[in-house]
Amino acid sequence: MDWLHTIFQKSPESALFLSLAVGYLIGQINFGKFQLGGVGGSLIAAVVISQAGVQIDNGVKSVMFAVFIYAVGYDSGPQFFNSINRKTLREIAMAVFLAVTALVTVIVCAKLFGLNKGLAAGLAGGALTQSAIIGTAGDAIARLGLSADETKALQADVAIAYAVTYVFGSLGAIIVCVNLLPKFMGQSLKDASVEAEKALAGGASAGPGPGQISALPALVGRAYRVTRGGAAGRTVAQIEMDDQDLIAIERIRRAGHALEPRPDIMLEAGDIVLVVGRREVMVSAAAHIGEEVADTDGISVVMQKRQGVFTKRGMNRTTIAAVRATVDRDLRHGVYIHDISRAGLALPVLPETQLEHGDVITFYGSPQDTKRAVDAAGYELPYTDKTDFIYMGVGIVLGLLIGLVVVNVGGIPLTLGSGGGCLLAGLLFGWMRGKHPMYGVMPPAASQLLKDFGLAAFVAVVGLNSGLQAVVTVKQSGLTIFLLGAFVTLFPLVLTMLFGRYVLRYDNAALLAGALTGSRSANPAFGGVLDKAESAVPTVPFAITYALANVLLTLLGPLVVGLV
């Protein structure tokens, strides 16, 4: 043990990365259908490694948590602000109800069993599986004006209670949402999803997940040989107009030579033409062109997806059909709308869909056609994997400044701290990025890295710095904390389930399960719900309540510290 202590004294950062490596290895172990996860595993690994004697500078902890919580807010910002409207009042009410119920439950348990501020906050973080509470609560404790030893002890208690209650926090959510809820509703999640899909048949269907492609893509290319009874003797423009310009002839090969497919070119029998268009139209194209052929040598063309930000003057809140009617045929030739997003949310590509300034439209077609379309719609949004560190840096600084504000309510100092401040700044900057997509680029992979590494490193530092004290506290009150954690996990969930069924009038088990797991920010439980539902139906209410829960549950940290 002495040699390990010597290594960690000379290189404390090695203890940090060892905790992450071992922790994520532990987190991958299956206990039935349950996994501890990388964050919980890192905390346990760090506590064990800390017994060798190691200290990490608290500045590392602060930086890691700041970037983590900012990234959480940045990703949730568009959904968070977009979810606050009349159509989602039911989901908003559910998320708020669970957060308030959980807060009251934690405070009552702390008062009845004499828990200090640190244990109470850790109880909330672990039982509700909201790891960010460790940071927001620890930051609030640091601002109480206590001595250094008292502050360190309370912050250690946060991590200890979190570790003791986290496992059942995840398992309990699965038990309620995946097993208890369908029995309570008298409806399996799979049957409920089928029922909801039938009711929502007119809506846009969910797209393929990561690593998946559709077997029936919306936009396709086909090669046809022109026949005398088909397109022979007709111009390119006439053929395209037969299908209301929903197809485009992109290449023509005649006697082994390529021809430019100008609108006035007349096709001859034996020509090979490459036609690109929407699949439903292409099915009938052979009827007035000719037979489909596999010979595409010399006529293949590279197609491109190009993103453009819609800023066309005088066309804000105009439908796709109306825009199409006002655009010259030559301008829209060979260009198709692949998808549309608004503040990070996908919109259905339907004639009646209204376009708003700031919408990101992905055009599909040849490089020259898509470039023409983007210039006409507004301006191009280039694909990039580089993060805008100017935007990110300003956002985090603003969040840290917000965290310095302290408000005394009844003699109780309440503050968001650096964690809550960075969360709010992330929400705001993420929302602004959705409105003005040219600025503040943070690719999804970069954001995920900040969240995963930031939180895991933060929790590992907490475990390394407080591990020795943790062993003592667990021996003294570990069983009590565990039982209280089970109660805090189950009681708010069951109460919110009843609230959703009888007050909010959820009558579909899949929708209620999605909303409930999102309100608890319970990712493992949501995975179980999707597995049982065999459908993406629960995702719709989950996305709304999850965005709200990430904010509301994270703010429980300073509230528990201030009220206990």
C-alpha cells in the first residue's frame, strides 16, 4: 500500500484516471438486467482507491462540474423552452409534481431521522439518480460560511449518501415504471404503444436510430431505358412536369455519350436516363419513361445533403406548399427537402408545414442544385466538428457569475451556486443556438464527451477526497440511509403515477410510462420501457419531461441544503 501511496502523491492525476477506468469497468457488470453505470462505478472505485491516501485539487472538481452541467443545459435548452406551452401542460405538471414531491419527501425524512445537510442532499441525489445534485449541493455547502473541516465533512456526506442509495434509485425506478405501472393501468406497454400509434397515425413517424438506415428511403435514384411507347419524342421538361416536378432527370446517356439534361432536350428510344425523386413517385415512373435497367455505367452522379438556414424575406411562417408555388421551376429543379429542424427538433416535411426564420432545412440533390437552393432560402450552415469555444467560454463565465448571487430568504442563504448558474446559462445559450444556428456550434459528440467525462471525473474527485471519511459514515448509518433512499425512490414515483392517471388523465400506459421516467430523469428505466414497448411512442412525453427534470431535479441540491 505504501508504494501505491507514493505513486499517488507524485502523480495524483493517475488516481483520477485509474478511478475512471476501474469505475467504468465495474459499471458494465450486469446484475440481472441492472448495471451500476460508469458514474456510480467511478464513485465506488474512487472510494476504494482513496484508502491508499490521495488528494486531488478541488479546482479540478469545479472545472469538471462546470463543463458537465453547462453541456447538460446546452443540450436541453431548445427542448426546455419549447416544451413550455399549452400543448404540453400535462407533461410540465407531471415533472413539477414529481420534483416538488421528491423535495418534500427528502426534507421530511431528514427532519425525522436527524440527517445533516450533506446526507440529505446525497439522499436526494442517489435516490433520484440525479448525479448533478452532488455538485449543486456541494457548491451550496461551500457557501454556508462553515469552517473548512465542516465543509469537507458535509461534502463527503453528500457523496456517501449518494453511493449508498444510488443502486436502488435506479432499480426502484425500473420496478415502478416497467413492472408496476402496466399492471396498475391494466395494459401492457406493447399493446399501449400499438394503440397510441393508431391514434397518432397522421403524425410523422420516428426516423431510424443511430447506425440504422431505412430499407425504403424517401429519396431514390433509378436508371431507365427510354422506349418508343414511353418517353421517346418528349422533352425532359415535359416528363418532369408529368409528375409535378417531384422527379428530376439528372443524367442522359445516348450511344455511349453523356448529354446535358437541359429542359428542352428531346429523349430518343434507347437513351439511358438517371431519374432522382421521391420513392412513391418513382414507382410509377417506368410507365411513361421505359423499362428499369441495372446498367448505370457513365450516368451515375454524386448527390449531396446541404443544410441551409431559412431567412427568406417576406416568407416567415409560410407553408412549404406556398413557398414551392412562388419559387421558379428552374430554381427548384432537382432539389428536395430531406428534413427540417427547428431549435434542434425535427419537423414533418409536409405541404402544410409552416417554415419560420431560423429553421434549418436539409436539401438533397446534386451539389450545384443544393447550392442554388441554399442561397435562395437564406444562407448555408456548414457541417463542422469544431466546437465554438468563444460561445462556450462566455456561457460558462456567465453561469459562474450567476452562481455568485446569494439571496437570503427568512435568514436562509439560497444560491444556485456555480452548478445551477452554469445549468441556467447552458439552457439559455443552447436555446439561442437553436434560434441562430450559425453561432455556438457544439457537435453532439463533443457535448456527450463533456457530459460523460465532466461528471465521471467530478464524482471520482469527490470519492478520492472523501473516501476515508466515507467508510466511517457507512458503518455508522449505512442501513438507515439505504432504507430512506428506497422510500425516497418509490414514494414520489408512485404518487406521481397516481397523479398522472387520475388528475392528468393519462389513459395510455406507454405514454404515462414515458412521462414518468422522464420526470424522474430515469434513463435505465426508460430503456426498460422502450424494450417492453417495442416502439418509440414513449419517447414523445419522455423528451418533454426529461428536459424539465434535468433542470428541476438538479436545483434540488441547493434547495435541500438551504431547507434542511
